[in-house]
Amino acid sequence: MRRVFWVLLSISLQRTQAADMYSLDPANTRISFNIQRFGVLWVSARFPDFSGAFVLDRHGSASRVDVSVQMASVACNDAHWNAPLRSADWLDVQHFPQMTFQSNQVLFDDDHRAFANGELTLHGVTHSVGLQIMALSCSASGAGADSCRFDAHARIRRSDYGLAHGFWSGGDMVDIAISGVGRRGALPPARGAATAATVAAAAALL
């Protein structure tokens, strides 16, 4: 499944020769989510196993963002949460092993901010989601930037994806965050679990 994701993404990105393509650096990128209950943080967790890439084309229409997350990798600082989060009562990772985001439009506000509209697939359901990208900063080297740092945030409703919520399981709103680094160059090969350091952010992404 993951190899197919990378092959399709590679074919798509090869069509944008003039744009710069970056692969997410798993050692310096973090994907996480927060759920509140009555305005107080209820649970916060991250996904260490993921893959993704983005294209920057500030003066054209080739920009895009693609991310695939392995749901079974979900990890909480409080280990008590790990089993419940993977269970059928929450993410049901056995039946829905992946979460994906694929953009269909990226609009730049300036050199450091952009908004990516795309499709988020979670728990077997797909909905349109907006990803706010901020603090985008690329290090120049030669003809292009070798790496780009960023923070991204998104917000979704658990009820939109058939995920239970309530008094004992936290609120409906979920803030997704992705923060990290993209490295310029070819797509990485399919791999096993990544050794990600602790992404904040939209991606506030699922």
C-alpha cells in the first residue's frame, strides 16, 4: 500500500519539473493531534510512522501536499491511552490502517504562508479539509533550497468521520498539527516505522 502511494505521488510530481519537491524528514517532523473536553486538553498524541512530500511552486499551479500516516503508530505521552486509541472505540487501526491527505489546490499568502485545500481520508471516510501552512522558511543553496521548515494546522470534527465523541471520550473538534522539515530531492523508498522526533501543528492534520 505504501509503495503504491509513493509510486503514484512520484509520477504526479515528475510532471512539475520547474517546481521544487521536498520529502518529509521523519527525524525532524512531528504529526500530532489534540482533543479537548469542556475546553480543557483531554488527550494529545502523535504518529511517528508517516511518509509524505510537498512541491513548492510559488508562481505557478504545481504546488501540492501529500501525506500518508500509519494509524497503528499512534503514541500518547500517557501510555494508558495507546491501546484505547488503537481500538475499535477510537481509531480502529485494524480496519483503517492509514490516514491520508492529498491537496488539490495550494494558495500562497506570501513567501511564508499558504493554504492547502485537499481531501482527508480517515476511518474510511473522505472529506475536504483546509491545511493552514505557516512559518514556511527555506534555506537557499545553489539553484534552490536544500530544506524547508514549516508549521501546519488543520481542524476536523470526529463526527464527520464516524468517530465517537461525548462526555467520556472528549469533544467533537480535533486539532491536527504538522511541523517539521522537508528535504529537497527524490522521494524516499518505502520503509518501516520512522524514528520521528517529537511534530506539533494541521497539520492541526487529523
